[in-house]
Amino acid sequence: MRRFEDKVAVVTGAASGVGRATARRLAGEGATVFGIDLNEAGLAETFEGIDKGSHLVVDITERAAAHAAISTCVDRHGGVHVLCNVAGVLRTNHLADVTEDEFRLIMGVNVGGIIWMAQAAMPYLIEVGGSMVNVGSSSGLMGCAYQTTYSASKGAVIQLTRTLAMEFVRSSVRINCVAPGGVTTPMTATVEFPEDLDWDLLGRYAGFREMSSPDELAAVIAFVASDEASAMHGSIISADYGITTG
Ligand SMILES: NC(=O)c1ccc[n+]([C@@H]2O[C@H](COP(=O)([O-])OP(=O)(O)OC[C@H]3O[C@@H](n4cnc5c(N)ncnc54)[C@H](O)[C@@H]3O)[C@@H](O)[C@H]2O)c1
């Protein structure tokens, strides 16, 4: 499949996990990929197998940096047809131990990062009738113990997806959210849990099946981003092996 031939796709979080797999998937389908992340070495590794595109170290929590990144993409590659907001951070904690730094980090990346990138890219997406895919989480659809801020941030991703979908409903831009369950990435490999937690509560979010691979998520994101998903706008697409089903 070459669904992204002649299209420019911006992917945040492209240095790792789902973002890396998405960048490679879109490139494999013909896209010119502009990868954004904080991690320069990770970006370089992602782009080893990508012949069309470029990357940039950007902190998406900063509005000006997000706008400058989109300008750079347009200067280098001529426009933006697809924006995949994949970057995210996860921290778990007892409510009593949530700090201001942790709160600001999670909300800044998971919510602010999407808002700034969307704000910067929207004029270009409108020009071409493009597509935006935000990565949410099953944590945004169900209560998840010890994830107060993360869960709240992912709930916000779902609502900002719906809200932007309505604000831009008269344009031809499509705005959707893919909500994964567990995915085998550095995020899940390195997550630290607080002491004295109730493991029975956590078991509810593990589900009955295995975790997804980043490539499986990239396949869903690519479909939603592509013209094949032309009927989807404002949709929240769970890709969680049934975790939020019952
Ligand atoms: N892994 C899972 O089980 C899982 C489950 C549900 C949802 N998600 C979501 O999927 C997305 C991708 O997660 P992943 O598992 O691939 O994580 P990951 O940690 O492997 O990758 C996240 C990337 O985001 C980048 N990033 C963090 N802060 C940034 C910033 N300020 N500016 C630019 N880049 C920044 C990191 O450097 C990293 O490369 C996230 O939004 C995450 O919340 C993951």
C-alpha cells in the first residue's frame, strides 16, 4: 500500500515506540516524514531506514517551539498533510504523592503538546484537507488507579479531539483519536510503580490478551490518517485488545 505518496506527515514522539513505528509505517507507504522528539539519537535511529524526510529536536510543551517546528517542516518539505500526535509521558503515583512537576510534565506533553502542534499545523492541514491523529489511551476511557494525572491527560486528549473535530467540522480536515491499551515500548518497559500499591487494581488494566506491538498501533494510526478512513471524523478508536470493552 502507498496511501501517503506525495504527502508530508509530521509525527511527534518519533524517536521511540509507537511514534517510531508510525514514522516508519508512513514512510513505507510513500510519505515524506518529519519526525519530532526531544531525543536526537532516537530520531536519528528511526530515520536510518527512512529515505524521504527529516527530523528535528523539539520540545512540544513550548508553543513557540511547536510553531517553529511546523514552519521548518513547511520550509523543508512544502506543507503538512498529516499530523500524528504520538509523543506522551506516563508517571504513576499515589494521589498523595503527585507533585506539581509531575503534573506539569504530563499535562504539558500529553495535552499542551497536542494543542500547540494542532494550532501550528491547522492552517496547512486545512489547505490540503489533511488528517490529524491524536494518540490517547485506554486510561482516558476508564478510571485507572495510580494514574491520576496521566488518566486525566488522556481524557483531555479524547475531549480535545472531539472539540477540534467540531470547531473544524466545516473544513475537510479529519481529526481522530486512537486509544491504545498496553503496548510493548520503552514507556511500559521503564514505568515505575509506587510502593504499597494494590496489584489487584492494576490487573484490571492488563486485560486478558497480550500487549500490542508498536507496529500494530502504527497500522491503526496509518489507516485512520489515510483517505481510506474518510468517514471518520471526531472518532475515538480503541486499539486495546478489549481492555475497555467490559
Ligand atoms: N506504551 C503503552 O502501553 C501505551 C498505552 C496507551 C497509550 N500510549 C500512548 O502512546 C504514545 C506513545 O507512547 P510510547 O509507548 O511509544 O512511549 P515512548 O516513551 O516509547 O515514546 C514517547 C516519545 O515521546 C517523546 N517525548 C516526550 N516528551 C516530549 C516532548 N516534550 N517533546 C517532544 N517529544 C517528547 C519521548 O522522547 C519519546 O521518544 C503516548 O502518547 C502514550 O501515552 C502508550
